Amino acid sequence: MKYGRGSILASTLVMLCALFSAATASEPLSEESRVAIIEELHGVGCEIRYAPPDRVSCAPVPKDAPKHVISVFVQTTCVVGEVPDAEKESRRRVQYYSDPANCRRVLAMAAQLGEVWEFSLQWMEVNEEWLKAVGELSHLRTVYLLRAPVQDEWLSHLAKLRYLDTVWLSHTKVSNRGVRILLELPELRSLNVRSTRVSTALFQELPKARKLEDVITNVAIDDDGVEALCRLTQLRRLGLDLDSLTDARRTRLLTALPKLDLGP
């Protein structure tokens, strides 16, 4: 039997609605259901971990937070020796995740297990649909998108995540334009844009995020950037191109921010 595109889309939406309804249901999952979900996710390279909230967030944890939250790790590359036919399995996972419906399905299933506070994706040819799906995880605090072709405009899907405090985007295609979107996040505290397309001008924009404590880049800094960072009174760690950090610039930063840890 053949199905039209509209029928397939409708079926997908029905499935997602059912999954999200289960995630918000008052009755907890049975242990059998929980194990079944974890095993299914593991079969497509999605690892689920339970952790105390303060392990996956650098912001103060609210008193009504659950005792354990969910961390989701998606990995499509299998290690030779640990997985039989690792190359074949890696290709299967890549093909699976190339379908946007599967991206959403995986995250919806993870949300059934509890509040998803952390999401990590590495070494994968992601598309914008991934960011749209991640942007629907309303409890999310931490996002790692590493060595993936993330584009500036895709980050707009994260802008509505009002609890998001940690964003790592090293080895992506993100530039200053994409970082500007993230600087509007009200709880942003940790930002990693090492080996991206950001420039020296980035430092002058960072004070927009007044709660920033941790910034990691490998770009050069100039005098204007130093003066801008001196206004970030919460800054505790700064990674940058140390060759551009003259003695005068270092002294200025450490005078204004005596608790600052400077590094590459």
C-alpha cells in the first residue's frame, strides 16, 4: 500500500504527540518501560545517563528540581573492537539520523524518562532539524554540539530555552553572528567557541551576557576587547590566543578581574 506525504507527516505528528503526552503524564513509567526505552535508544547510538542536577548545570539549582535529570549523548561513530562490524553499524546510525523524524523521535523518547537537562552530539553531519528538536527540550541547561556543521541561523532554535546556561560549539561553522543569538540567553554562563569562525570583535559583544563566567576561544584579543571583558565582573575563566595577551593587557584584566583564570 502506498502512502502520500501528507499521511506520513500526519502519522509522525500523531506519534510525537503521543510520546510527549507520555512524558508529561502524572503516572511514572514502569521499570519495564524505562528499560525498554533505554535499550531502544542505545540501539541507535543514543546513550542515556542519570545525574544529579548540579552535575549538568553551572547555574544555581532550584529547590523544586528533581533529584536526578537526564543527559542524552548521541554518537554515530562506533569504536572498532567494541562493536562488531563497527563501520557498518556507524553507517546505519548515520543513515538513521539523517531522517529528521528520527531525530525528534529519539529526543521525545528521552523526555519520557525525565527532565532532559543535558544534550551532547559530536562528530555528526547534523542538519537544522536537529536544532529545532533540541529547542523543544524546555528544561535543557547544557548543550554540546562539537565537530558538527552547525550554522549561525540554526542557533535561533535555542534562543527560547530560558534555562540554558552552557553552550559548547567548538569546531563548528558558528561566527560572531551566531554567538550574538546566544548572548541573549538570560542564564548563559559558559560558552565555548574554540576553532570556530568567530573573530576578535567577539570580545566586545560578550558583556551583553552579564552572567558569563566561562569563555573559551582561541582567537586574538585587542585593547578594545580587554576593556569590554573588564565589565564582565562574573568572569572566572578565559581561554584565548595567549600570543595576543601582552603584559599590559594581562595586567589590566587581572586588575579588574582578580579571580580570573587565563589560559589557552
